[in-house]
Amino acid sequence: MDFPFKTLQEFNEFFKDEKTCYEFLEQQRWGGTPVCPHCGSVKTPYKVKPRGMFKDIPSYRCAEKECDLPFTVRTGSIFEGSKIELRKWFQAAYEITTSKKGISSVELATRIGVSQKSGWLLNHKIRSMLQMTATTQLGENGNHVQADETYVGGKNKNRHKDKKVEGSQGRSAADKTPVVGLIEKGGRVMTFVTENTNAETLNQIIEENVCAGATIVTDAYRSYSTIGNAYNHITVKHEEGGYVTERNGHKFHTQNIENFWSQLKRGYVGIYHYMSPQHLHRYCNEFATRYNMRGVSNLSRFLFVINNSNTERITYRTLTPNIANPNHPKRKLPPTNSRL
Ligand SMILES: [Zn+2]
């Protein structure tokens, strides 16, 4: 397919109306031949006159007698049930994937002309589509892997002195959420929102995501001291003034993962101002995907999101769990995230 847009203006001219957006999504999801999202049938469906304000969007009814259900290309995708025009979804996806440091919900809402609540929901849903799926482990190409953790949360120094949390500026952060990161030198990053950074947690993440035999570089944090014999573990000792450790003529450091943390934290402070623990894994995914797609064109990023739209529905209700309900699945922090 030929995409004649390079700028936002060209993008908006290309996706000039709802019909164009529906037809584009049909091409992406179905390759042009409708597939019933209810039963999976590819039997040519009946065309149905669409209801609602857009009279010319393609609408169907399944041709299988037992199914017979109506659908459009939105059905069974993240766009299902949304009152927001597909065109605005596309614009939001483009804005989010092409912004270098992320975009706040308020700014997104203003740019595409929706309410603040819709802007927030769009931002979160599109962020959830920025998740990549892992097919290989890190280190398989022979490059070393850097492992490190950081803590995300309010800045202690900005708090009123009555509210300062002791020890929260460094590692044992009482009110911050730990995030563990793995980065392959010259390759991709993976992030994991965790409940703690003890040896068991870190070892599990490393064993699941770094191939055996790889070289792992960490700082001297004691939880890393039990990294198994399956790895060639190199420790960089920051406190001794040396940030680089030399081994067999090669220099090792943890600068890449630390740079990634800086990007995440700049986004936190400068764009989002706050990332709640329950949504933190989505922000981390967003920044990880942005990092991992650093060499990819704007168009490819946009298509990546659109082609990831075939996921479970995330509604405002599932994003804002009822805090009074202790059994709500979203109350617990997911143990691992951002599987790239
Ligand atoms: Zn069907």
C-alpha cells in the first residue's frame, strides 16, 4: 500500500473522513476480505446499512446462519464500543507514536479536539497497544546485557517535611514502585514493574529473558550477587569512582540502561507529572517501545499501533478499578510487563 504522508498535515489529508479510515483498517486487519469477529467465518458477509451519524461506513452481517451477527471492522478490536471517531483514534495514534517524549492527555485532547477524559482514555488505550511481544531472549546475538533497577514515584525533596519518606531518595524507596530493566547493547530494552528488587525477583526476570551463557553487566547491588553460573556476570562498581570495568580488553558499563531510566524520568517529570503505580507498566511499555523503535519511521510506528489494535477491550472502567473492591484484578501490580 502506498502511503503518501510524511507530515501531520499530509496524514490528516490522507485520512480525510471516517469511510477512508474504516477502509484502511479493513485492509490492515483483514487484507480487504471481511472476517466475522464473532465466529471467524470468511464467508462473504451481507452488507448492512450503517446506523448512527456516519452513513457511509462499511457495516456487515455474518453470512453464517448460526451466527448472523452484525459487525464492522471495529468489532473485536480496541476501537469497539468507542464513541470516538476512528479518524480521531488514528490522529491520536499518530501523535503519540511520533512524539519523541510522549504527550500528556491534556495536550492530546486539545490537539485532536476531544474532551480531557477522552484524551486520557485514548492515551492509555494507545499506550496499551504499544506493547511488543518477545520472540527471542536478550543476548542471543552475543551482545552483552545490562540489568538495573530504578524507582518511580514522587520526589522526596519536593515533599513537605512532614511527608518526607525516610530512605526514599535512594534504593529502599518506601512509596515508590520498582522497575527492573534489561537492555541489550545495541539492541532492545525490556522493563518490568515489580513489587520488590530482591534476588529472587531479579533472578527470575533475568532467567526468563536473557539467554543462558550471555554476559550480564550490573552494578554492585547485592541482589545481583546470586546471578547463576549460567551467566558471565560482570559487576561495575560505581562507588569506587569507576563506571567502567575492563575485562579481557573489553569495556563494560551500565550506561545504556541508565540513559533509558533518564528518558523515563524526564517523561515522568516533564510530560506526565505523575504515573500511578497501577498504570506504570503502560508508561514503561510506551517508553520501551519508543526506545526500541528509535530507528523506525513514523509511518511504521503508526502501523505498529494500528496492527496491534486486535486486543482485548480496555474500557474506562477497567482502567479505573473500584478501589473499594479488594478482589479487583487491577489492584495488584502485574509482576512482569513490557515483553518485547
Ligand atoms: Zn459470524
